[in-house]
Amino acid sequence: MIHTDICIIGAGPVGLFAVFEAGLLKMRCHLIDALPVVGGQLAEIYPQKPIYDIPGAPAIIAEDLVNNLMRQIEEFKPGFTLGERVEALEKQDDGSFIVRTNEGTGVHCQVVVIAAGLGSFEPRKPAVEQLEYFEGKGVHYMVKKPEQFRNRKVVLAGGGDSALDWTIFLADVAERVTLVHRGDTFRGAPDSAEKVYELAGKGKIDLILQSQVNKLGGNGVLKEVSVLGNDKSLITIPTDDFIPLFGLSPKLGPIADWNLGVEKSAVVVDTFDYSTNVERIYAIGDINTYPGKLKLILCGFHEAAIMMQSAFKYVYPDQKLSFKYTTVNGVNPF
Amino acid sequence: MINIFIENDLGERQALEVPTDMGFNLMELLKAYEYDIQATCGGMALCATCHIEVLEGKENLPESNDQELDTLDTLPNADANSRLSCQLRPSPAMDGLVFRLKALQEA
Ligand SMILES: Cc1cc2nc3c(=O)[nH]c(=O)nc-3n(C[C@H](O)[C@H](O)[C@H](O)COP(=O)(O)OP(=O)(O)OC[C@H]3O[C@@H](n4cnc5c(N)ncnc54)[C@H](O)[C@@H]3O)c2cc1C
Ligand code: FES
């Protein structure tokens, strides 16, 4: 069990900045995100786009903003659990919470901050027969540990950058790599596409274009995939692992079941301190709603500052908080 | 004013009257008609949540640009008839277009 003062669900820009505001008040944070990287929408949807409305930064590339936010909170040594989705909140007798993920991680905390944006980013699943049956038995939607594919037969599907990148990487790790793509050209980075064609030309990987995986087979564990060509031809390929890589799309997911007044996929909060209808649970950033709400990073930052002042009473019930400017005390690392 | 048609899963077609002089793209128009599409990126061809399948009239549409094609590649069920509705601006050439809202099935 991980113990912390504040557990933040979502490591998007708003969750990250909340660590800074908590740190100024000497409260420790642990963040959980379903994505394997920090940055939320900035990392998943638009890493290379400039943002123009961050005060003091006339234009900043999304990825750079995320890196800066990480630098700004380094001193407060937040904990991270990435690549896991928060499933449940368990209230304890003393008012504190245990936050649990789909992989069994537990975080004990005094305050829960939901900074979940549009919801957790979940893999887009292709329409493949038996796909869900073979999840955990050979079907993977992310490559978390490439070593697990050593000396195995792997089929990847997709035509974007991650399908290309992992095909190239796994070509040296797996026994055999096959990439299946519905089109006949790749749109991903030209270098990577070039490399994939080259590997296929040298016979180091199998490239099956104009085709889609349509069915999985096996006996308890995955043994083969069927590949349907655009010309209706059907072939079967023996395989140990199938990795469909079609990007991620946000889903509200479990948050909808926590009895927190949800309106149009957002959590209703009190603008006094961005608290929800459950004591010790706050919601900030794109995930919350109130009259006049604007889904902007800057608004999420403001909400983080206000809510942390309110959360202080649960972490330090015996102390009174008197507001000072950050420049009065400076930033004091843990 | 042109007419375009949305076909639902039962094969029924709804006609939409579309002005061609308002500068709306097709995604914004679908939102205005209160179709429940996410359009997370606000029309930047980044999120793929405004995916449509063109059933009739594909030949009258302008070609997809690179960004649209890149984004369509992230969809498992995209095919040669797939477009991102945010990248289509209604014009007289689009009169009679028939499409299905794939984004609703993906949500
Ligand atoms: C194309 C585009 C351009 C934009 N441009 C701008 C701009 O110029 N300026 C601006 O201010 N804003 C812009 N925005 C909006 C901005 O990106 C959002 O306001 C901002 O990302 C919200 O931050 P957040 O931290 O609240 O949520 P998010 O960035 O959505 O992060 C939330 C995180 O929570 C995680 N999560 C959710 N549920 C769970 C769960 N149950 N378990 C684990 N993890 C979970 C998600 O995986 C995600 O990583 C833009 C958005 C898009 C899509
Ligand atoms: S609205 Fe995002 S791709 Fe069209």
C-alpha cells in the first residue's frame, strides 16, 4: 500500500500543477494515470501543437509545457503510478480513502483529487472476433515490457506511428514479427515507414498490406490470427501475441459510478473550493462542471490553487492555514 | 442551401438542410443538429471522434489532406469511404451526400 496525503487521479497538466500547489502547503501527492506517460491530452492528442494562452509563455509546444510542469514539481517528489486505471474509492472509518486501480495498486490518502480530464484514455479496439476473450491470454493493447515478447511470434496491427515503431523495435526481439495494415501506404513518420519496408524487403519481418485481422483462435491461449484481405482472401498466421495499435480514446469509465453528481460526463463541483458532493473529494480541470466553466488549462490551474487551500484542513486538522504569497516563503522542497 | 442525408443503423435516412455560406464544417453542423459526437479536438483533425462513412457522393468530395489521413489511420474500422466530418466544408458539390455516423458506434 502506498501512503500519501493527496491522491490525484489523472496526470494531465492540471493534475501535475496541483502537485505544486499542494507542495507549497507541505502536502505530499501521488498521481495515477491510465496512460503510460504524463501529460494527459497534451501527450496523447497534441504533443507538437503550440499553446498560446499560458500566462507568461507567448507560445509553448504542448510537450514542452508538460516537461516544464514536471520540472516545477520535481522538488516535491510526487509518486507516480502510470499505465493503471483507477477503478474504485474505498472510504475508511476515519474519513480517509483508499484508491484502487485495475492492477490492484492501493493508495491510502486523506484527500482525493479527480483531475481526470475527458476520462481515462483507453485503447481503441478493432472489431476482431474473440478479441476480448484473448485479452491477457495473448492480446495486448500496449507494449509495456518489450522483453516479454522475446523469442515469440508477434502480430501487430495498425498503420500509425506506434505500430511502425514497435514493429521496428520488436523485429530484433521477437522470433517473428508480422505487421498487418488495412491500407497500402503508411502515414506515420516517413523514416519509420521506410525502415519497415526495408525490414520487409530483407525478409526480417512479414508485412501484410490491404488486410485486416478479423478473428483470433486458440485453445485457452492465443495460437493464431486470421487475416482477411481487402480482396476477400483469408489466411491464418500462427502467433503467440496479437498487438492491435489504433491509438487511444477517452472514456469517463468508473468515475461515473462513484455517486458524485455527474452531468454530461463531468463532475458537478462547488466553485467555492471545487469540492464534489462527497467530503474530501475534489474535482478540477476538464472533468468538472459549474456555471460558466471553461475547459482551459489556465482555468484548471486556478482551480488547483483554490482547492488545495481547502484540502489543507483534512491533511493538517490541527493547524490553521494563513494565506501568504508564494514569494514570502519561497518553494521549500521536501 | 443543399440537402445531405444521414443513414442510421436501420437504413433509414434523415435529410439535413445545410447552408453553404455560413462557414460551418460538417462536424459543427452535426453538433448544431444535436448529434452526440464528441469532436474532442474541436475540428483540428486530431481526435478522430467525428468519423463518418460516406455511402454516396464520395467522388464529389475534396481529397483528404495528410493530417486527416494520419488521423484516420488511428481508427481500427476506417476504410476507403472514411472521412473526418470536421475536414469537410459543405459546398454545392456536396448536395445529395449520404453518410453514416461511425463516431457514434465508436463512442
Ligand atoms: C487539440 C486540442 C487543443 C487544445 N488547445 C488548448 C489550448 O490552446 N489552451 C488550453 O488552455 N487548452 C487547450 N486544450 C484543452 C486542454 O488540453 C485541456 O483543458 C487540458 O488537457 C485539461 O487538463 P486535465 O489535466 O484536466 O485533463 P487531461 O489532460 O484530459 O488529463 C486527464 C488524465 O486523467 C487520466 N484519467 C482519467 N480517468 C482516469 C482513471 N479513472 N484512472 C486513471 N487515469 C485517469 C487520463 O488518462 C488523462 O491522462 C486543447 C485540447 C485539445 C484536444
Ligand atoms: S473533431 Fe477531432 S478529428 Fe474532427
